[in-house]
Amino acid sequence: MHLMIGTPRLLGALVMGLLSTGVAAQGRALGTSDYAQAERLMSYNVAPLVDHAVQKVDWLDDTHFWYRDHDSHGDHFMRMDTASGKATPLFDQGKLAAALGKLTGKPVDADKLPVTGYRTKPDGRIAIVVRDKHYLCDLKGAGVCVAGNGMPAHAAAGEATTGDEPGVLSPDKRSEAFIRDWNLWLRDVATGKETQLTTDGVENFGYATDNAGWKHTDHAILVWSPDSKQIATFQQDQRRTGDMYLVTTEVGHPGLMQWKYPLAGDKDVTMIERVIIDVPGHKVLRLKMPPDQHRSTLCDDVSCGPDGGWDDVQWAPDGRTLAFVSTSRDHRHEWFRIADAVTGAVRTVFEESVPTYYESGIENVSWRYLPATHEAIWYSTRSNWGQLYLYDLASGKLKHAVTRGEGNVSDVLHVDAKTRTVWFTGVGRTPGVDPYYRQFWKASLDGGQPVLLTPEAADHSITMSPDGKSFVDAYSTPTTPPVTLLRGATGGHVLATVATADISRLKAAGWVPPVPFTVKARDGKTDLYGLMFKPTNFDPHKKYPIIDYIYPGPQTGSVRGRSFLPARGDNQSLAELGFIVVAIDGMGTPWRSKAFHDAYYGDMGDNTLPDQVAGLKQLGQRHAWIDLGRVGIWGHSGGGNATADAMFRYPDFFKVGWSESGNHENRNYEDDWAEKWQGLLVTHKDGSTNYDNQANEDEAKNLKGRLMITYGTLDDNVPPSNSELVVQALIKANRDFDMIAIPNAHHAYAYATPYITRRRWDYFVRYLAGDTPPAEYALKPWPWM
């Protein structure tokens, strides 16, 4: 081929024309000041500007709780007496800071104490948790702290850490149970004396072990009886479960990570054999039933709660019987069972089967064992809404529904068997109120209309007292900061004001609230709810590219809750760089009706994308300042999967995608999660399977836009092979793409998080907006790193 070179004048004109085109395509150049403005709206910068936002309290006993209050002067740890409604300092912060500084050899700021756990000892000393480290402090006199000793790491779960292994504290707080060498041990809290409770635990067939594949810890999964004399747990059989392997990146020979990680479709998966341990007698009673599936009624682990808990097991107050729920491998069948703690006999009381998947609540497991009246509260979505039902334990028959109508029970917080009252949070139960706003209710177990205890049209975060007589209510919305009240449980009347948040300093820093919106779903009828983030210097006469932040569910959504947050990830920061950023909870995500949640069961390749596209198009039609010719999308984990999926299935709509740590192929992800939402793996006669519709590698050939794939090389949640299968398919299809493999990073990116965040900003600035980012802007390390 011959290249014809024209006259110098023609050549000069051609070069100038090309340069002009290049400049026009590049758009504006952003400076470090633009990125600094975006960084000013990151959580670590804006969260400290919110004063008196008390959204969490910890109960010390029936009539006292403690909390952290924050203002421009720092953090204040307070203790409130519910009888008087008065708050006083929890401890002498100056003295504690001095004692911790003396112990650690590093100065400690009394106004910025990172205390996350607190309890008092019988001798007056206090046990605290500071950045996951435990201290026992005597603040009398000069004040002295020693490392370790007796503080539950998760007070709600009763966890303790007096020795090297994390333990589960007994109700009488005298003993803690922990795992060592695949067996369960007991440690005396006062003396530290250790006693071995089981002796036949062996590798991969150990007692109380915590391994769901994606999660593998040293925490013990068990439930103490109320009298601290028995432990309900299991022996977990992983001997035939397949292994997962990862290697570290380092100079010299790499380290090998190897652990049990069952995959969807595996013939052999992890099973449990249920046992009751007589603590004083050191005897193991194996329940008289076949091995059970390693499953929960709600989440993708045998335990959904804090480390050390076991939500699907409940003791009778007298310790003579134990109620539990068994779940089938595909989560479609549940058996409510009662075991005799003396003989090990097991009786199936009632069961429920569903066509898709069963869940026992939204926020937490919500069934309850009521042995005194031979009843059980059961959670079911059989009416298309999550409601409570009362069962007779003698006959196994349904007595009646406790709650009815539209809207869900989201979490049972307390049951009073004597007054036959249940307290619960619920959503969508009040007409005209945002269906995602939690409100607090009480209802009679004998039926009747539930009573609303928190009438404010807001999202209510509730922490109830142990005796159920009062509760702390922190209510807020995505645009209004929290008001925190102490209320009576009988009628919801206000007993005291705990705190009223002040966002004056936040507003002075330039913060603007997100904009709630609704659009119609794929069916043109169902309302979808979302949040929009606009630049603080928004100009309605400009055209802005739009970025869809996505998490498709099915276990949660994109919006990240409806309570007040000064920052929702980096959505506002990204908007500052010249974008409209949106988050939409599509069909297939929770909190709405069962039919809504089931929208793409068995078709995980859907990923709510028909709803995302429909919603984005409506927003573009609604607002002239949205440029639907420049649509980007990004997400992490399930959102990373959905992002690549969007770029492959809607290649003419989504132009730029940033996919982080996606579970692109759920046959390469842990069995529990995948089999719950996609069903058990079925291979057809022609070799095709029911999992083909979710495999991103099969769609990679359709890529047209710009796609970045990132993952950690030590991701023990979503193994790297998920991303590498897509990379392989893109290479085979001869498609251009970008990739960052982060050495030694897990599912969260830890040390690399600031870098990856900046690179993500750069990517959208350069390829979606057509602008030029500043060179290698350095975000500061996250404070918790």
C-alpha cells in the first residue's frame, strides 16, 4: 500500500485538523483542586462533621445504655438512666486515654477514643474494646490498663477473648467456649483454667467450626443454654468438600492458601451433625437424626448474626428442650424441629415448602420458640408478604396469622409470652410512607390490629431494652439527619430525648443531600425507588453523563439503606467530577413483596438490568441535563458481576463499565448463595445447564464499550477465577479491555482501596466524560486501614 503525501500546506492543514479534533474529544482538563473537592465529600471527611448523630446504643442492663455522642470537640461516651432520662459520662475519658497511652507507649487523644465495646466487671473495673484490641482498666486512683481479659468482642453475641482463641461467653459470664485443634474447649474467665469438652474432633470434622467457604474463621458457632450448663452446636463434616487454592505474591516461593470451599453443583458439600454438650459432665449427646445441611433459614452461612451466634437454634428457658429449623440444600424446604436435651430424640413439628426459596425474615431470623405455651411464631411469605403466624407445637397445626395485610415484618425484636405481645419492625405497612422506611410495631399473639409505636414517616433504627419495657428509636431519612429518642414499649410515648443531630458544619462544608426519585420498572407499572447525586455546582443548562452504581441483589440493593448517611460510598464524590450518579433498587431485591423479590429467581444473568435501563431512560426523558448517549455503570462483587453483564448484554446503551471482584460465574462461587438464588445445578441431555444464563464469559464477545475488570489475587470470597474466566473469554473474542489484578488483596481491597478509587474516578472522567484527570492524584489512606 502506498501512502500519498500531499503538499506541505495541505499536510499542515491536515495536522491542525487532527489536533483540533483531538482537543475537542478530550474535553476539559481537571486539576488536583477538582479531585480534592471530590475527596472532601468522602465519608472519612464528612462523617466527622455531623454532630449528635446517635444511631446506635448498647444496653448495659434493663434500665441503662451507653452510646457515643460526637460534636466539634470530639467524642463523648455517655451512659443514660432510663428511669430519670439523664445522661452522664460513661467513664473519665482523660484518665482512660492516659492509661492506654502509658500501656501502649503511644499518645492517645481523650477526645478521639475509638472505643467500640464496653462492660463493667463485678470488681468495678471496665473491659473495653479499642480497634479490636481488648483492655481491662481500673480507673480508680491514677488509672491503669492491662491488655486482654474478659471483654466480649461482640457484646450482643456474648463473645469473649481472654485467651488466644475467640470464645463465646456463657450467660452467667463465668465460662467461655472456644475451638482448639478441631475440638471444643472451656475456659474459666476468672482463673483462665482450660478444659477440653470434646475429644473426637479431627481435621475437617471439627466441633462448632465456622466455614461457609467464603467465610472461614476461628469463631465458634454455638448456643449456650440459659443456665450455662449445656451447649448446642454441631460437628461440621467437610471431609469430602472440595478445596479452594490461592497463592500469595512475594519474593521467593509463594505461600499457598488452602481451605474447604464447596461449589454449586458439587456432589459432596459441607454437612453438620447436631450435638448437645453437657458442660459439667463433659458429655456429647448426638441428636437422633441424619446429618443436616449446612444451611440457614435466611443467609448463606449456617449463622447470620455476629460471630459466635447461631440464629436458627433456640433453647427453652429450662434447658430441657431445644428448637431448631433445618433447611434443604436449595432453601425450598424448612422443618421446624424440637430436640429432647436429655435423650437426643428429635421431633419434626411442622414444615413449609416454597417454589423458589424460603426466608425467615429480612433483617434477622424472625421465628421464635415459645415452649411455655407450646407455641411457635413462624415467619412466612405465603401471602406474598412477610407475616408472622402462630403454630401449636403439640399438633403442629397453624392456629392463626398474627399479622396480616400488605407490607412486611422485617425483624422480630422482642416477645413477651406473659402478655402475649410481639414487637417488630415492619416496612410498607403504612399507606403513603416510603415502603423501605422501617417503623416499629407491637401486636398481640392472639390476633388483632398491630399498634404503630413510631408514627414518624422516616426510617426507624430500633434498639430494645433487654426486658422489653423501653426502646431507643433513631429515626432519619436519606436527606434528614437522625433524631434519637427513648420511648416506652407500651405505646411508644417519648420518655427522653437522647440526641438531635446537627448538620450545620456538614452543610457549611458544601454538602448537599441526595435526591430521592421513583421510576417505573420493566413492567411499566411497578414503582422503583432510587437516589440521585448531582454535583454541588450543578448547572441545569449543561449535559451530564450519568453513572449507574449497581448492586443487583438478590440479598440487598443498590441504595444502601434508607437512614441518614453523610456519604453513600463515593457516589457524591464521583458526581463532583461532572457526573449524575444514581442508585436504583430493581426488581429482585428485598424489602418489597415476595413476587418483587422473586422477579429473576433462576435467571441471575438478569441482574435487575432491565429495570436499570428502563429507569435510566425515564430519568433521561425527565431531565434534559442527563446525556443518555454517555451512560456508565460500576459495582463491586454482585455489582461487579452486573456491571460486566450490562456491558455485554446492553453494549449499545452502557458505554463505560468498572467491574470490581464480580461473581461472574456462580458455578465457581460457594454453593449456598448460588443454589439459593439460581437453584440446584441441572445438566440437560444436550450438555446445557440451568446455570448457562448467568455466565458472563458466554456473553463477553458482545463487548463494545470500555470495560475495566479488577480483583484481588487473594479474594477468598469470590475466587479470582470468576474474573479470569471473563478475561479469558475477552481474549478469545479479541476484545479490548482493561484489568487490574491487586496483589495480596482480598474481596475488599484494603491497602489498594484509595488507589483503586482514584483509578475508577480517572476511568470515568477520561472515557465517559471525555475529560483529562490530573496525573496520579493521591487519595489519603482510609482511617480504618
